[in-house]
Amino acid sequence: MAKRYEEEFKKQIVALYNNGKSLADLNREYGIAKSTIKVWVERYNDSGSFNVNDNKSEEEKELIRLRKKVKQLEMENDILKQAALILGKK
């Protein structure tokens, strides 16, 4: 299971990185993967948030919403096709 870190701790790590501490140093001192620190830094510096959804553009959010809608409509279409087949046999 993935380890969870408090937001304040993440902010401190990002601040250390922004003030010149290297990924390797932070990895050694705190035992956090360099890739994790890099993601935190990118997200926080871009939007001031660690939340993935806060870091998505409006286009990305719309695309996700539309893909979900397409999946739902495909499922409904499949159900209606099955119902038509069942009713057609009677």
C-alpha cells in the first residue's frame, strides 16, 4: 500500500527543493523516492496544490467527463440491444 504524507510535510519538501536541495539529498535524508518528490514539486509549483484534479486543464477535465459519458451510453446501448433481442423472440 502506498505511503501517505501530510500536506504540510510535502510543502516542506517542496520548499527545500525550491531552495536548492537536490532530489538525491532529499531522497537520502527523508527516504522519499526522487520521482515522488519530482511530482510533488511539479504539481505544487504549477497550481499550489498536490491534488491531481487541481492540476488538470479544463480540456483534460472535459475529456475525462466525455469519456465517462461515452462509456455510460455504450453500456445503455448494449442493454437496449439485449432487450430488443429478448423481446423480439417472444
